[in-house]
Amino acid sequence: MANLFSSFKSAMYKNYGENPGKMLVHTGVLGWILSAMAQVSAVVFNDKISKEQKSFLIPQEMADAAINIISFYVITSSFKNLASKLVSTGKLSTVKIRNHIKSKLANPTDYIGKLGTNIEKDFPEIKGDYKAFKNGVDVVASTVGSIISCNIVTPVLRNQYAAQKQKEAIARMHSNDSKHEINSPNKVSMDSYIKLASMKAPSGNLKI
């Protein structure tokens, strides 16, 4: 048991020890997955919900879960990756890091902010300062991405999906009603029946 826990700690440190932004993204996705499993299980094992309702609610919950997970991962990881790229190229940096680069290069403006720049690889002597700054930026970017995903993008996508499904459900209801009207025998109202009867009745007084 101790060896297993030690291996787990080593794996966690190897994957996330120097990349807390990545950890935030992955733990957020894991949270959404667990939440989705709980929601679906609540529907499946609820005896108060009929089978007909479950046949609709379960796919609905699964679709919502897919929207939540995908939008969270794509947006949050995109924010993190963009922030990491800005730091690695020097677009985002500290005064100490910039001054070090300027002291080592004759034309630092041709290096800082360029697409192929990689400060971590090119200047390993400032790895400590660089990593500390990059990790902080990654955490902020991941947090901002998760907030935008959870509070703006995901609700919009879910509302659009729900609206589309509502339109499809209404269309199916109208289609079923139309089929029912076609298949059912024609009904004649009392007023129509009286009018038809008077038109067909012979003229003159009726004698018994």
C-alpha cells in the first residue's frame, strides 16, 4: 500500500509538479465527468421517474455532459496553451527575465516575441525565475478559461441544444397529431348535420 501511494505521488509530481495549470484543466474535466455520472445515475436509479421519461432524460443528461466536458476542456486548455506560448516567446515576461535576455543578445528585439522563440530552452540558467512566472500565468489563464467556459460558453451551448431539441419535439408532436387526424374518421358537428339534413329534406309540408 505504501509503495502504491509512493508511486502515485511520483506520477502526480512528474505530470503536474511543474505544470499546475495542466493539473487545473485535468481536475476540472474529472470533476465534470464525475458530476455527469452522478446526474445520469440519479435518473437511472430513480423509481419515481417512468421508463418513458427516462428514455428522454438519460440522453438529455448525456448530451449536456458532453457539452460541459468538451467546452470546458477546449476553452480552458486553449487559454492555458496561449498563455504558455506568450510566456515562452517573451510576449509576457518579467523585468528580470527581459533584462537577462537583453544582456545576452545583441539584438533582443529580434528574439523577444518571435514565434520560434523558446526562452526555457535557450536560457536554462534562468529556469527558476522562468518556471515560477510561467506557472503563475498558466494558473491565471486556466482559471479565466474555466470561468468563461462554465458561466458563458457552456450555458449558451446548452440553451441552443435544448432549444433545438424542443423544436424537434414540437415538430414530432404536430406530425403525430396530423397523422391521427388523417387516420381518424371525419366528425360532423351538430350545426353541419342540421344544414345537411335541411338541404336533403323534400319541400312542402311533411304529412304523417
